[in-house]
Amino acid sequence: MKLWYSTCTSSTPVHIALEEAGARYERVEVSWQRGVNVAELEALNPLGAVPVLVTDDGRALTQSLAILEHVADTHPASGLLQAPGTVERAETLGWVAFCAADLLRAFAPLVRPDAMTSSAAAQAELRAYGLEHVRPLLEHADRGVAGREFVVGDRFTVADAYLYFTTRLAGWLDVPVAAYRELARYQQGIEARPAVRRVLEREDLLD
């Protein structure tokens, strides 16, 4: 397999899942700022987005949720996803969908407000809007991990890969997170995992 990724994007949880699964794969970094592997990525995914996972038979998979499910199902011993048809599997995928859709979408006004408008006043309004809308989502995540090591069940799953990434993204975007004490505890536990730390080091995301 070959993972096409870019640091601190939705490819990061896929990167984590591959490491947790002990998968054999190659990494191909994409950087739009440095012009690295951009054309090659667009040949695999016309939308020009990461992640892309090229399977051993040459198929290019896109969309992080689908790739995470594929990684988990092809490495069942990892326990990254529960058995098909179980409520626990649906709960895990529900958290992945929450992260990939609701939470990441809410961060959009905070990531590049300067790309949306050149007006400083409008950029400030966008940030205020983003902070207002991300707050209840972070509160939901904080409640979801309260008193828990993992968000679903008693072992690390693809939901933890995505929830860790998206909630840490809040801090990287200077979202006030001091009130979310359960999230902070949860993040520390996930970040201590060797596979997670390897990815953070490779993507230069360690504080």
C-alpha cells in the first residue's frame, strides 16, 4: 500500500491508523506550499485532496472515513474497528463521521480566513463565527470521553485516531481549550501511544 498524505490534514488519522495496524505501506508526502507531488496526487484524485491510499492491486481509495474502514477491515487483529453488524461498530463509525464532517467543517473559518476575505474586519468576524460554532462540538467530545481511555469500548479504534487529531487541531488553531479537561486528559493518553508519536514526529506536530 502507499499513503499519499500532507501534514496536519485529514490524512493524519489515516497515517495513525496504518501505524496502529502495523501495516506495511509507503508514505508519499504532498506539499502545496513546496510544490511536492501535487500533480501526481491529482492524477490519483482529480479533486487534488489527501488522503489517498493506493492498494496493493493499484486502486486509489479516497475519503478518510472509507480508507479508515478499509485499513481496519484488512487488519482485523488490530481491533481498530469492531465486527460488521455490531452496535459498537456503528458507534465507532459515528464518531469518525462526527470528526470528519461536523468538527472539521466547523474549523473551516479558523483555518484560512485570509483566503476567504482580505478584510481584517471580516476575518475577525469569521473567527468569531468559527469559535462560536466549534464550542458545542468540543463540549460534545469532552462529554464523550469523560472518564474514558478510549471513546468507544476498551481499546483504541479508528474513532480515537480521528478524535485525537480533530480535537488537537483545536489547540493548533488557537481555539481556547482550557475548559475541556476531559479532552486534555484523553489527548495525553492517546499521544503517549508509540504509533501516534511516530506519526506526530514524522508530520512535525509534536509541541
